[in-house]
Amino acid sequence: MTQRSRHNCNCVKPDIMEELTPEMLRQQANAAEPDGTKVKNPAEQKKGVQNTILVLQGLDCADCAAKLEKRIAGLPGVEKAVINFGASKMSVKHTCSMLQILRTIKEVGYEATPAGTAAIGMSKTVWQDPKLISTALSGLFLAGGTAASLFTTADRLVIGLLLAAMLSGGFFVVKSAFYSIRALSLDMNVLMSVAAIGAVAIGEWFEGATVVFLFSLGNTLQTYSMARTRSSIRALMELTPREALVRRNGIEAMLPVEQIAVGDIIIVKPGEHIAMDGTVLIGTSLVNQASITGESLPVEKNAGAEVFAGTANEDGALEIKVTRLAQDTTLAKIINLVEEAQAQRAPSQQFVDVFAKYYTPAVIAVALAMATIPFLALGLPFKSWLEKALILLVIACPCALVISTPVAIVSAIGSAARRGVLIKGGAYLEKLGALNAIAFDKTGTLTEGRPEVTDVIALPGNQKEFLLGIAAALESRSQHPVARAILQYADRLGATAPAGRQFQSITGRGVTAVVNGRNYYIGNEKLFQGLGIDLAKMSMSIGPDSAYKYLDPSTKLSEVQDQLAALQKQGKTAMLVGTAEQLMGIIAVADQVRPNIATVLQKLRSAGTKRLMMLTGDNTATASTIADHLGGLEYKAELLPQDKLSTIKQLQSRYGKVAMVGDGVNDAPALAAADIGIAMGGAGTDTALETADIALMADDLSKLPYTMKLGRRTLSIIKQNITFALLVKALFIVGTFWGFTNLWMAVFADTGAAMIVIANSMRLMRVQDDPVAA
């Protein structure tokens, strides 16, 4: 019996199991779509325009990436080419052969592989990387030439070793420079090639060899460093198994995740990662969801619970019904959204791009003038001014400046994704850093979002069951958490909800529908005041012999308004039920405040947030009770959606950047108007993932202080990077004119500056997600 047949929990004959292969199941799965149409073979190439995603290797320079993008976009048969520097990917819309595109990319000095067949970053081992080998050889020859110059007078040996250092280290540089010149582009490879050749022309062999080695070393280190910054996304990709144990027709077999269909049953053993999004059918286990939600503790999963691809099953076997295809899982969406976010240009990056656009040509023009005018017009020594011009050419490369923003964005967004925070672009990170005010929706944000019915008070002449039935009928079409609470409570007590029709939501006030031929209403006090009912004149009495046994006989109730006030003081939301002519009763629900919110708010204040405010459509008394429970949080109550929108605008006019925190569905105008819309519980919620600027994947606000800290730290580091890169350029330009610098120092400063910028940005990967105590 095979290993596969031993795992089978159904009584299937061994010979049947021996005959079954993953290929047979693949053929079965791919035979037809649900509607009966034949599935297209993925290998079949679509004729005409094709869209191809390529994974690039060795792409460590943002300026070089822009030039590569321009080079590919200019190929015959390429309609559009867009490089995502953060993800190291290129999207190409083309009619020409993909081989031609791959060949061109290789000629420029990079390697490319169609997405799905290679991971982001350096795929080769150290001694398989030809660029690293060339750098090592260049260093060895340079060291040999230096030693020879100290211990021998054989100039030819010294020059030979230095020439070998230049040829070995400069092979890929000159090759890329050749193709750049052919494409009428002046990139860093061209500038360095000119500088090295110029150094040889004026007899500075040691300086030329040092320039080549330092530049080659800098490129290698940048490639490694950028691969490290992209490791967050690569780590997410590697979390999902490439195959899973699937049961179909009572038979189990391992299948690639691409061949698993919605409705299939996958079996996940203890210690394995879950391969697909789905719903637990059988089993109980603890699942570590940190890769999706950032939660530090495993979550218990039972039958009916939702599970996500890429999460780790810890201690129990689970049978899971697949609900999404491999390319549609929550983790796949997160990876795609993060890569798209890393591609977006932040405001500071747009400034840098514009600056570099004019700065580089200006410095090149000055360098040409420096090499010719002093010699031709003033008769000054050509060699010394040519050397100054070469130094200026090296300084002209804006690598450190151009990379200053995107590398910080890549680090921060990737790090946040691993901690359960999805940030949709660099612009939002920068806005986070400048945030001064945050507005919170109440239900589901500051509270648990799972209200429960606490009181049902029927006015004389009405029965509790009838009251609940009418309320359930009115709320049967609503998706509001309060509506769900009433429906669940009515079902638990066995109250029958009659059929209703002509349902209508009265924005900010309640719901109405026709039930048993009469118009009934459920909503707040304003709703019934609008119907002409004066609550102050309504009274009720309840004594020990009352028929309303569900009430405490000792309860002393006078006026309806007093009862409403009493419920609201307890932090409950009280709703009236009745017709346009009379009230039938009161139903109150309560939603528990999240246990760690007070600490979260304190951390946000400590982080420098100037104003925190709760916005709610609930009544003032309930809002006041919750605000007091949260340490005197400022609030505005009884707000309609348009009131929340105007409040956001008022906050913006006074405080500048404002965030709105909600569930990603309700309060859409306020979320849209805020500078940053932050959605709660993005895991498994397509709306939150697609519409929010930032999604906290766990249904927990404790990640918000970390997100704020990350935003502020990112903005600070971007400013540091830009300032440092500009300062280095300025110092060396001045030093060049005054004669304080030489060629190898310029190269060291340029590559060193880029390395320092990358290293500084990588600090964002270590920003701590401090736990928030309950």
C-alpha cells in the first residue's frame, strides 16, 4: 500500500488508490467549467496583445530601473512597459516575442523570469552569481597590483594587474554602458565607464582600477541589500504550500494548489501550513494567523470557522472546504496589493524625480565645460581639469538620491504587511507621518461590534413575543449589527417574525415596513418625534402583578423618556417600536467596549496625535457613557452620515491631516473624505481590502499605534535620506572645484551614500509592534 493510500480515511481498495494519480485528478478538474464549457489550456498562448509579468533580478537602482523601463518600452512590438521597483517586477504589454524582451533585459545587465517561476531577490547562491565573482576577482587583482607597486619596480606587472582588475570588475559595467549608449541613455554605467577610461587616458591606472572595483562592489552590495528589503514579501510568498492533500470522490491525493477548485476538501495535518482559503468542516485546532492578521496568539478554529492560506495549523487535523482559488486567496490579494503599493510614488519621490530630471543633465553639462573651457580658453593644464570633470561625472549619478524614498517605502510597507497591517501606498505612509487627528466610528471599532439585546419592554396592551416578532420583521432585511442582534434574540426566544414588504431605511433614524397590512417603525427617538408622537406624555406602570414577568417587579418606571434615559446612561442603545399612531415598546441593545481601547488611545496621544474623537449616530447619553469609560474621549453623537462628513472636514481645516477609522463599509462618505481611511478586520473582507487606504487585518485596533509609529518613522527616514544624499552631492561638487577630492573618493562617496541610504531605510523593518495590554 502506498503512503497516499494509508492516509485515506475511506474504505477504498488499495488497487484503486494505486491507479489514482494527481494527473488523473487534474484532468478531472480541468475537464470543464461549472457551466460545461471546456477549460482553456494555460499553456496556450493568446494571439495578439499579451500581458506578461516578469520578475527581475539585480534591480537595485531606481534610476536604472527607470531607464530599463524606457528601453523596453521602446522595443518594436511593446505597447507598454511598467517597472515596479519595490517588487522588482516588470509588467509588459506586447505583441512581439517574449524572447526578444528577455534578451534585451539581459543585454542591459539584468535577468528576468516570467512570474510564478522565480522568487523576488537573488535566486543564485553566492558563488553562482557572476557579478559577485567579477567583483571578487577585481578586488584580488587590485590588491595584487597595490602590493606589487609597494614591493617591486616592475611597472608592467603593476599595470597588468590593475588592468586585469578593471577588465574583470568592469565587464558587466561596460556591457550595460554599451546598450545604454545605443539606447541614447546616460546611466551610471556610462558615467563610470567614461570615468575609468578617462583615468587610464591620463595615466591614473590605480585610480581607474579603484573606481571600477568600488563601483562593482557597490552594485553587488546594493543588490544584496535590496533583496533584504524585499524579503518581507518573499517570506509571505513562501508561506503557502505549493500542494495540498485533496479528497475528491472519497479518494485522497496530493495536488498542486493551482489545480484545487472551489468546493474541494483539503486535509491539513498538525504542523502544516494551510494551502487554501476555506471553511472548516471537521476538526478543532489552534491556527497561527500572524501572517495574515499579525495576531501574536493562535486562534481556535472549529467547524464553520474561516481559515486563510499561509496560516499555520498547530495541534489538530482539519478538513477544510475550499472557498477561493489559489490566485484569489486573502494572502495572494495581500501580496498583490503590497506590491502595487510599493510601486506607487510618494509625494517626496515625485519631488526627487523632478529634481533628478534637471540636476543630472546640468551636472553633465558643467563637467563637459570643465574639461574643455579651462584648457581651450584659459590655457590651464588639461589633465587636472579633465580629472575634475571625471569626478563631477561620477557625482552626477543621482542613485542615492533617487533611491532615498522608494527603498524606505519598500521596507516599511513590507514590514507592515508581515505584522498584519496593509498600507496601500507610500503616499499614505507619508500622510501617517503627518497625521494630527483621528476620528473613530463607534460600533465595531471602539466596541466589539457584536451587540446583544439586553432589555425588551412592552408597553401595556402589547406582548413581548409580538413586539419582538414585529421588530424582527422590520430588521430582517438589514445588515446592521443591531439588526442581527434583534434577529438572533427573537430566534432564541422563539418569536415568529411575520412577513413584511415595502422595506425602507430612514437614514440615521431607523427602518419602516408594512407588516400585516400596517406600517410599523423601529428606530430612535427622533424617528417617532418626526411621526408626531410626544414621548413626554406617554407613561406606563408596572406592579408586582404585572403580566410582564420578564421585568423585575421592583422596577419603578414612570415616563418613557425616563426609561430611555436610564437605558442610555448604562451605555445601551434604546430603540422604539410602534406605528405612526402609538408606541408598542422599547428594545435596548448593548455593545461591549473593546478591552484594550483605553490603552490604544493613550498610546496614540503619546505618539503625538493632537485630537481623538468618536463619531456616532447613537444618542448622546450612550455616547457619553462610552466616552467616559474610555477616559474622557471627545465625541459627537446623533450624527447622520452627512454630519460625520462635515465633522471630518472641520477637523481637516483645523488640524491638517485627519484619519477616519471604521469597518470599511459603513460611513463611506467620512472614510472617503478623510486623508486616510483605515478599515478594521480586513482579513477575509474584500470591501475593506479594496477600498481602505490602510487595513488592519485583525479585528483589533491594537495595531494602530504601531502603524502611526511606522508612518512617523518612515517620514523621518525619507527626510534623512534626501538630506544626506543632497549633502554628499553638494560637498563633493564643492570639493571638486577646490581640488579636495579625487576619482576613487567620488566613487566611494557615491556608492557609499547609496548603501547608507539603503541601510538607513532597512531600519524600518525593525520598528517594533509593541503589544497593547488589555
